Amino acid sequence: MNFVEELKWRGMIQDITPGTEEQLNKEMTTAYLGIDPTADSLHIGHLCGVMMLRHFQRCGHKPIAVIGGATGMIGDPSGKSTERNLLDENTLRHNQNAIKKQLSKFLDFESDSQNVAEMVNNYDWTKNFSFLDFVRDVGKHITVNYMMAKDSVKKRLNGEARDGLSFTEFTYQLLQAYDFLFLNTHKNCKLQMGGSDQWGNITTGTELIRRTTGGEAFALTCPLITKADGGKFGKTESGNIWLDARYTSPYKFYQFWLNVSDDDAKRYIKIFTSTGREEIEKLVEEQDAMPHLRILQKRLAKEVTCMVHSESDYVAAVEVSQILFGKSTFESLAKLDEEMFLTVFEGVPQYKISNVIIDEKLSIVELLTTATNIFQSKSELRKLIAGGGLSLNKQKVENAEKTVSAKDLLNQKYILIQKGKKDYYIIKTD
């Protein structure tokens, strides 16, 4: 495959230096992409860059993931209004190992092929670099005028940051430029990729290589991903969507992709999956013909969840979704452990009662009106039950005299009440 053509039809190229495509067509080329190590998990904001590396390797080229251990200790001004917290070396190494484990689901780090992926940490070649050596070997080649002209610097100096731009951050683009020079010299790396906000830093690297060694160096960036309504991609009320199940459960991860808009699904399936062009075009046609079936969203959610987590996690997420949104049984509900139960029904109103009340085997009507105030009127509740509109733990309540006891508790402490199709309530015993 032609890497540049592959990215173009997927909408994944923002800027590219002249000669890049010719270089890639000429020979197997090594490229790198920097990854921020400030957490021990990637989030979906990293996924576009990771998919660039994945496509790069699939097209026969060699990808290098560079953990920004040194630059992560400083903070990148690009697109930021505040300086990052600095990390110690132990934290950086822990984060690096965790990130490599995640990247291994996208890239081949293990085979003996020529284009096997590598992960390196720029801290390893900068930690012993003295200040005097740095200003002599790097600083003298890039003028302050050149650095000041970068958009990321100008924005910070023009008032976007409360405290201006520190010297520490100002040197960031020189450090990133030196990364490119080091990799170009030691690993014959000729291309740096990243998000469009990194264009200034990346081209500083190509300029440093040109001025110091005269070597070939190229740059390519992907656009920053947004939502169709202009909102920020990957941000929810609860924060980032993480790739690590400890921070974002596979179920929530799956739901994020399942709930994107039709317009976003048409873009995202190109960017965040390896699905081919013809198949995507066919899926888009089916979506346009039957938008209510959400064909694109379902396929997108499946592909990304399987890639980031596993097929079994995807199957479980679909099964759990059926509990909340589809037809499911008490057996399906009873299989959920407490953590998953609370994840699925996050935000559902909860009512607390004493175990003593459950021990007394209350009628369903007494439980929902007197013991809790889920319903205000007993007569209204009886009408709802008579009309088949009330369920307890996914089982339709057919008799207003039904009693509720400890055997009805899920995970020995919860009762799930459903009114109609969409209204849920949780009763929790203490």
C-alpha cells in the first residue's frame, strides 16, 4: 500500500513536507511519533497518531514510538495554556512500560521482520547531555527569531497563558528537534509524524538536521480530531476515554463509539479502524439507507473495542448493553458483578433502605411507596403493574401483592426497578 494515499482517503493528513511521498515510495523508511508519558495509559486522543504508526507499518515501513521522557519532564507549550507537572524517572519508566503494552495491540514489536516496531525514550539520550554541550551542538544552529515565529510560542506570548512562557518550555522545540536529529543519525529515521499542533516543533527538527548534517528529513501531521458539532473529541463529563480498563471500562469504551453521531461515525471509521475503503463505502451506503440501524456506529464500536481490549470484552459489552437498552433476562442481569452493575447503571437514581425492611418481606407496592418514595401514589403504581409497565430485576411484576425479600437482591444488596422502557431506579440495602 501507498502510505500517503492510505492516509489521504482516510482524512488523516493535515500537513506534509515536499518530497515525503517520493521518499516513502523509494524505500522502506523509518518514522517516529512522540508520545506523552504523563500517564500510565493512552487515551483516545492518542489514537489517531497510533493508527498512523499502525498504517505505516502495514505499508511496509518501520515505526518508532518515542516516549517523551525528557520532554515530558519539561512540558510542551503546543496547544496548552499551562505548564505540565514534571515527572520523576521511576514514574516515567512505569508509564513507558504500560504504554508499550498498549501499543503492542497495534504494532508488531516482536517479529524478526525488517520493519519491526521499536519503542525508545528520549530521556536515555538527553539525561547525560550537559547544558554547555546542548547550547554548543544544538542551540547555535537555531535562531531565537526562528523559534519565536512558531505559532505555539506566539500564542503563549500573546496572552493565552496567565504566566507567559517559561524558558524551560521555550527550549522544548529544541529538545524535540534534537530527538529528530539523534534518531536521524543513529537510526536513519527520516520522517517525524504527529498531530497538527506539533507542526512547528517537527519542522524545527527538519531544519536542525538540514543545518547540522545535511541529512534528509521529512514531516507529516494529522489533523486534530473534533466532533461534527465542533466539540472536543474524546472528552466526556467524566473526563478522558482511556485505553486502560482500570480507568475506562470496556463497556463504557464501547458505548462511547456506539453513541457518536452519524457524521462523526463516517469520519471515525476511516481514522480509527483498519477497515478497507470499499467496505467502508458500502457501510456508509447502508447507513444512509437505514440510519436508524446505526450500522456504522456498531461496526466502529466493534472494531475499536476488539482492537483496544479484546473480542470477549466486546461481546460482554454488547451483552451488557442489551441489559440496559434491549430485551434481556434476569439471568443476564444476575451475572453482572457489583462493579459492572454500577457501571452499567451509572447515574440511575438510588434509594437506600435497611436490611430489616427486606427481611420483613414487603409487598412491591409498600417497597416503592412507603419504604422508598420512588412512586408517590399507590393507586398509580397498581395501575402501572396492571398494565405490565413495572419490572423488578428485569422480570415483569404481574401482581401488586408480590413480596420482595432477600432472594431478590442482586450482589446481595441491590434491587433494580424499571418503569416502562427507559426509567430505572436502584434500591440499595445497607
